[in-house]
Amino acid sequence: MLSVVVPSDHGKEKVKTDHYFVASDEPLFIGLIISPSEKLWPYMKNADSVILEIGMVSYSFRIPYKIEVGRNSIFFVSLESGDPASMLEALK
């Protein structure tokens, strides 16, 4: 399970997303597919970085690429720090 941690009126909120894929494992890039109708979209569109929670572990990612595809956007995120191998194992 993958959740995106976003700021909210109450501090931070975790928003679960099931629409993601590993675009590259060396270097690690994860593609998050988000529709403009989803709660995450406005935040992701304006963000340069994001925290993803995988299992019970949080990872910091930067968002170097954002592309529009059909009715969705794909936000490609790259790991800022941490062990990509353990993170990829947690995604399985």
C-alpha cells in the first residue's frame, strides 16, 4: 500500500493511492497516476517534493517530471534519500 502524505487543516493527512508503477529502478522513479478530480491532484500539481508512506515507513521524494496523459496526470517521483532496494521490496 502506498500513501501520499499531504498538509491539511489538521496537520498532515495520508491519502492512499493504488495507481502507481515503478518506471525505473536504477535510478528509482515511481509514476503516480492521478486524475484532476482526485483530492491529491491540486497538491501534486504545485509541489516540488512529496512524502510517500509505504507500509509504515516514510520516504522523501522529489517530483522532477509531471506530464498530462489523457484525462490524468503522471507525476514521476524520485527518491531523495534512503535505500531504494528496501523501498522496492516494501512495494511488492
